[in-house]
Amino acid sequence: MIQTIEAVIDENGKVHLLESVNLPEARRALVTILDEEPVSEVSETALLSEQALAEDWNRPEEDEAWSHLQQVP
């Protein structure tokens, strides 16, 4: 099975996989070097929208709408 795994190659050429890989035995791999900087681990869009979403989500109406999910039997 062919898998695609995101990785970052540092300035010394060392490859750092961004997720773990479990293989039954050694496998060949191809490395494609992209002409772009690595993305940060936190989405900038998520960070920029956090305040606007918090204003919408942190309302009594929202708490009431989702309260059934917090009920303990």
C-alpha cells in the first residue's frame, strides 16, 4: 500500500516525519522537496477566527442548545 506522509527536512538534510509510521519491514520511499516553508502546527486561520467564534459560542443560547450532551446518566 502506498502512503503519503508529511515531513520536514531541516537545513542539515535530516528528514523529520510529522506522524508516526508503522511498517512490517523496511520499505523504499521517494522524497519530493517542495519550494515552500513548513507550515506551523497551528492553523493561522484558526487563530485569527478564535475571538469571533468565542463571541458566538460563549452565549447562553449555545449552552442551552448543547446542554443535552453534558447530561450524566
